[in-house]
Amino acid sequence: METPQPFIQSVREAYEHLYDLVYLRRHPLTDLLIPDATTSRKDRAWQLHRLLMAAIDELDPGPKAPTFSREWRRHRLLVLRYLDGLDVETISEQLAISRRQYYREHDEAIEAIAQVLWDRCVELGVANPDHLSVSLPEQLTREELMRLEIARSSDPEERSSLIEIVSGLTAILRERLDERCVFIDLALPEELPRLATPNSLLRQLLLGILGFFVERVHDATIHLVAQEVGKITKLTIRVEPLSAARGISEETAQQPLAAFEELARIGDIHLTPLIVQGFISGFELEVPLGVPKPILIVDDNEDTIELFRRLLTSHNYHTLSTTSALEAFEMAKTMQPHAIVLDLMMPGRDGWDLLQTLRHHPMTRDIPIVVCTVLRQRELALALGAAAFLEKPFTEQDLLEALRQIAREQKADL
């Protein structure tokens, strides 16, 4: 039976979001290929993820296939792209093909995998292309989607200085600044500590605010002043002269203001419009300082580890991870993470044993442990020394609240 085009397109979309497990929860392939309604959507997303990865092996022509043959190259291309995570340019170089040929052979490979998956749908009796849709899940809110985008584009190790960020944005806006006769005056200390907010989020917020004023004022100066106040950096953005901001009222700027507030909320930034004589003349931002807090994830499921990374990156956390209880103990001693998220059901040495080892060793006993498991053993886990308990499946808010609870208790102990 020929594979319908909507199904091929749906498969293509799923591979483009292969590591976005929240997206896969509501993808139409989840219902078609994992039809077990008794399983949670989160678990079905993991199953779809693994099924898509395994489907690549269906194209493996075997060890006797000639190297660089069409069949070998088609399989190798998908392995490099989706299993090894390489970019198009690197893959093209390794396979000695042009970018144009890469895209052609990529499409042929996806069509071949779609045929394999469509045959599975036929076997399951759910091969109905009318049920397919490749649109982004409507159940995700704008803020959830933005959090995912920020997490994907953030590098936990990258925290540029405020001067570098603003200078880069000034270069982007240079042509428009000249056209509008607007000058940006920076008063940013060289020695400001690193900011906790991810670079990608802070860049988007500041670009939005600067662009907001550049498009609304003429013959003006936008002053940016920053100072360290306790555990925050206070950044003031103000337009002078005030007459240049006339006409910029809250009422006429509701849409951009809502967008700025949304970004600020995601980045834990306190944003206040500066209202003078009824006009918006600037903004004050309180940006938290500090390096990302390291969280050690101990779980035998790599997909679960990836989910933790996505959820925590945009909230000023940096994830360390391991699937081995023995390695987890060594990492806890040497890296001294802010907290440990521990699965209980692992092969070999299980989480219960590791929990006791961590709780009784002098180098690790003060590290808070969040037990995260499918087992309904909250009371026992807390009694044995866990600082918090999460039952799988959990939500982003459940995870963040557990870490906030730990932070509150640590602060109370000081």
C-alpha cells in the first residue's frame, strides 16, 4: 500500500522534533503508532521517540553493502543527522556530497522510513491518513513553547557580559538607529558579575525593548544604565528628552508590553515600565545574578535525562547526568551539585542503595536529594533522607517547586 503524502510529512515533522518530547506527546504519530490509551502521553512520547530512532536501523543495508552506495549513504545520513546530531554541512563533508544532494537523499530516506512506519500502521489497523496533522500541538501554551525554544537555544556555560550583549544588539539596530537619529548611550560597568538569565532570552528581551523605542522615537537618546544591587543587576533603559516619548502610552502599547512581560517572566526578570506624565519613557529590569546551579540527574533512561535538561536550562540550572549509581556517587563527591535528582529503579545498584550511601558519606550527606520515581513510596523516601519526592510522570511546575522547596529549606537553615 502506497504511503500517503500527509503521513510522510508527519514523519518528517516528527524527526525534526525528535528530541522535543513535549512536542511528541501531542504529535499525531503518537496516537497512530502508540495506540495504547492506558499509557500516559508522556510515556507514549518516549515510546515514539525510541520507535523513530529504531526505524533508522530498518534502512541499514548490512555490513556487506558497498561503502558510499546509495543504500549505505541513505542510512549513514540519518545516523549522522538524528543519532549523532551533526549539522548538514558536516554530514555533507563526511559523505562527500553537496548540500543539494544531502536534502534530496534526506527526503528519500525519510520517505523510506515513512513506508516502514506506514506498514506498521496497516498492521495495527490504524492506517487512516485523514487523521494526520503536522501542526504544532494546540495544547501547548505560548509560554510553554517559548520555554522550549529558550531551552533549545541556550548553552548553560555561555553567559556573556551585559556589555557584549548590548553591543551586539546595537550593531543589529545600527542602520535603523541612523535613520531615526537615535543614539544609544551605555553606562555599563565592566565588572558586573555574570547574569543568571540565559543569553538567548536576555538578548530577545533587550532587542524587543530597544526596537520598541527605536520605532517610536526620533532625534533622541536611549540611555542604558546598569548597577549591581545585592543579588541582582538593575538595568534602566530611559529615553531622553521626555518629549520624544510623547504618544507612547500603555494603552497604545499593550501588545508589545505583554510580549516583554512574557519574556521577563520566563527569565525570572522583574520588569517595570517607567511612566512619566502618562507616557512610557523607559523600563527598569531587575535581572538575577549568578551562574547556573548544577543539578545531578541520576537515571538509567537517557530520554528522561534529556527531558530534565530541557526543563531546567531556562530556569538557571545546569544539568550533570549519569546512568550509573557508582559514577553518580563519584560525581556527587567531586562536583558538589546544588541538588541530586535520583531515580530508584535502576539496573545493578539501585537508587535506594545510592540514597543511603549519599546520606551517610561526609562529603555528600548535605546535598539535597529529590527522589523521582514511578514507585509510590513518598513516605519511605522522605524517611530515608530524601529532601523532596516526585512521582513520575511529573510536570515542569512539580519539578521546579521541589527545587524551590529545597532552596527555601537551605535558606532557613542559614
